Amino acid sequence: GAVVSQHPSRVICKSGTSVKIECRSLDFQATTMFWYRQFPKQSLMLMATSNEGSKATYEQGVEKDKFLINHASLTLSTLTVTSAHPEDSSFYICSATDRGGNSPLHFGNGTRLTVT
Amino acid sequence: DAKTTQPPSMDCAEGRAANLPCNHSTISGNEYVYWYRQIHSQGPQYIIHGLKNNETNEMASLIITEDRKSSTLILPHATLRDTAVYYCIVRVVDYKLSFGAGTTVTVRA
């Protein structure tokens, strides 16, 4: 159980365009989802916390107008990278928990974004 | 969140137990210890977590010292597929999960 699915797994886009990444909890409801970014040979960096039905909370240094997060239902959160630039090329990963409390977060398999 | 300290890398032999240490000397009473691993180009995989008692599941065992200032993840019989970056994280209930640099574990045949 507790499967998190991300789509697409890979995407290539041109500079200046926008890209949407979906994160779904397949067999549970996720009140809260988290979005991470990982650059090559680095650890995961938390970008934002997404709560169903309310505005996301962004970590310091993350531009909320560039990385739009929508958590419209208990099973779906989306991250839209707006006006993408090559420096936005990265591995984006979402996670969610099914029960809260000390229950572990489960992660999607990530989306590799390449901006040309 | 309390910081954790892990060795940057370690090697272990296939079929042998792998013992991964983690120091978290500033851990608070309400912080749990979580272990995740990340195989190249995949999302992190949950392994195990605990508060103060030792824990075991089908993947690994977690040994937490009595003062909770350190812990050890034990992979009982390492296989080549266990080669990954292993992250030890302390986290308050319902709070975000923050990743450090982790330990790169290489299992050798």
C-alpha cells in the first residue's frame, strides 16, 4: 500500500515554456504532500508543503510565482514550473503520508525536467 | 529538526551484514529517527523508523542507543541491489522531512 505516482517521469521543454508535474496518491488520501528538488550529486531539498484546499507553504528561497502548486483534491497535487529556464533543470520528487502522525512519508519516483 | 551526522561512504561485501551509523546528539524527545534510501535516479524509499525502542521489519533493523543520541541501521544480508544512498533523518511528528547528505553504500560482490 501507500503508493505515490508521479507523471511524467521525464520531460524536456523549451526555455520560456511552462511544465506541469502531477503527483497522485493511488491508494490513500493525502491531506499533505511535499515537493522536493534534487540537483545532480546533491541531496533532496524541500521546496514546499502542499495542503489540500489551501495555499502551499514555500521554503525560504523558493519562488512561489515560479513554482505554482495546486492541491485540489486529497489524491492529487500538481507542481507547475512557469517560464522554465535551463537552471530549473532538475529532478523533482513529491511525497505524501497516508496517516499523518509519525507515519512515514512515501515518495514518488520523480520527474526529470530538462529545459533546453 | 535535529541535525544528523553520517559517514559519507562505506563499502560492504555481498551477503554480509551492513551496519550504517548515524549520530543525532541534539535529538529532542518528540523526534523520531527515520531511515530512507535512494537508488540512483529514483525517489527515496522508506526503510524503517523508531522513537526509542529497537525496530525490525522485512528490510532492516534499527538500533537506537538508550540516550537516543545515535542509531544504527542494519541490513542483515546485503545484496548488490542494496547499493544506494542511505539517509538518516530525525523528524517531529507531522513535520516536514529534511534530508542531509546521507551515506553512499556500495555493496561489492
